[in-house]
Amino acid sequence: MGSPIVLAYSGGLDTSFLVPWLTEHEHRPIITVTVDTGGIDAAASATLAERSRALGALAHRQVDARADYFEQVLRFLIMGNVRRGQLYPLCVGAERVMQAQTIARMARELGSDTVAHGCTAAGNDQVRFEVALRTLAPDLKVLAPVRDQAFRREDAKYSVNRGLWGVTIGGQETLTSAGSIPDDAWILTRDAFTRLRAPERHTLSFREGRPAALDGKADTPVGIIEALEALAAPFGIGRGIHLGDTIIGTKGRVAFEAPAAEVLLTAHRELEKLVLSGRQQRIKELVAQPYGDLVHEGQLLDPVCRDIEALLVSSQQRVTGDVHLVLQTGNVFIAGVESPWSLMAASRGVYGEAAGEWSASDALGFSRIVALPGVFHARAGQEAAAGAEE
């Protein structure tokens, strides 16, 4: 038998089927690799290893990539307040390049020249995986039997993908645009709207745009994300259904649950409003949306992403402070924000109440000057109309 094939392994039906299929058709041993970018607890980890061995894999590896996932992807999604379609926080899909990167590295370490994945021809992940793999390791052979052999199977009732940034759920209902999935199909937020909870108050702290502490307790970004998911999910925060454009150009629809992402993005945005100038915010918005598109399309390795990330990091130098949250059924309410870099506190004026670094006559003159473009436009129209009548 030749060198092993490294299979990106989720433990689902498709990748589980591929262990014996590849063994039989490629006549090579299979090593399954699970890249943990969140959502895999100890029990799930043990199940993955047992299932891999039972299916005949030579060995199984699990790589904890949660911290790398945050550093390479999620921190920039937070800094850019990135949501696709003004709604979806890229819960699942953003990690695929990270996973492909790890699979390529494992292939090198294991002496393999071939990797495999279980993506179909209909989804986005095939593009994300293969663009990344061909960019990182063009010499590796990439096998995708489920897609290339056009295998068909009876669809599971619901397809669930889970990671550090949230959960996506696809089912019969999401194949059209008409309705929602039933309440018992939700994973994190099930019963949130039938078992109401009293609101909870929390304080989320950022340091230079990175989550740094929760309720005054310092923690790693991964620890804070996981804690926020546990806190916010029972309130149904971050539940939605996203309808948008797929990489291959069709319209697609998916249900998602992103409690931690919803809290972090909402809180970060409000803190930025306190410490960034209006121009800084507008320029950030111009690049954040294209950045999200590139991440969604599996183009994270494109050098333009490094350029955008450099701007995002620069913009976060003063995004430090505390955001006071109220978690309540269906939403997170921002009760207040505080920062040593507050532009609001830096002014001696009080909005709507008292002038500060300017006088009443300054305000009058300013208003007159600001009005000039409109005055000129109206005057030009009047003169043109008068000339036409002559």
C-alpha cells in the first residue's frame, strides 16, 4: 500500500462513508484529521476517534485550531463588524481556509501526497477547500469523491455545522424562501422563546478591538466567545435565517445561531462609535464588506486580505473600553459604553444643551457656511429658469 491519504474528517455521513470507499478504491491507508475550530467537546472528540477506527482508518488526529482560528480570521471579522447581507456573521465557512491549511500541514508531516474531503458539487465548501489547498500546496493531489463521483444519498432531515462562531442549519424549509425551520430543529436556542428568562446584565471589555474580559474577569478571546455563547443562547440571541448569494452564483438560504458573534459584533460596533471619528468608521465600512466577501469565498489567502487587515488593526488602537450589556429574549441591548479614549468625553460641549469649544456666533457662522452648497444650487436653478423665460 502507498502513502496514506489524509481525509478532512467531520464524522458526518459523507466523510464517514469515504473512509472505507477510499480504502477500497485507492488501495491506500486512510488517516482522518479533524480540525477543531470550535463546537467539539470531549465526548464528541472521543466519538470521532472511535468512529474513525471502526470504519477502518489507519489513525485519527484531532487538531485544536480554535486559537489560530481567532487570530487568523475571527478577530478581523470583529474589527470589521462583518456581517454578510447585513445579517449573517459568517458563522460557518469562515473557518474552511484554516481547516484546509491544517490538512495540508498534516499531509506534509505524515508523508502524504494526497488529501481528500467530502464536499458536494452544490455547496460553497468545495470552492473554499480547493482554492486554499491549491494555493497552499499545489503539489498535493486533492480527491473529492462525493462530488466527482456524483454520489447521491437520502438527505438527512437537517444538516448541522457547528464552530466557534456559531451554528448553521439546513433543512427542507431552507430550500425555499417561504418559511422557517421548526423550533425543535434549532441547536443552541431551542425553547428560548417559549421558556422566557429574566434579563441579565454583563460587562464585556475590549482591548485594542479584541475581547479581553467578561464581567471583569480576564480571559482568552476563545474563552470569552465560548462563555458568551453559553450566556446568550438561552435568550435566543443571534438566531436568524440568511438568504444570499452562493460562491457559484445561485441564491442560498441557511438558518443560523450565533449568540456570541451577535453580542461581540453589536458591542464592538457601539464601542467604536465612542472612540473612532466618523471618517474612520466610514472608511472601515468600505473595506470590511469586501473583506467579508473574500472570507466567505475562501479567498482569505489573497494578499489583499493582508492589506485590509493592516487597516483594521490600525483602526483599533483606541478601541479599548467596557460595554455594558443587557441580555434579554431575542436581543442584546447596549446599556452604555465607557472608554479612556472617549471622543464624547473629550468635548467641553454637551450635545443639544451647551456650546463648548465654540460660541453662539461661531455656530451661526458655521450654519451659514454649511448651507452655501444648497444656496448656490438653488440660485443657479433660479437664474437658469429666469434665463429660459427671457
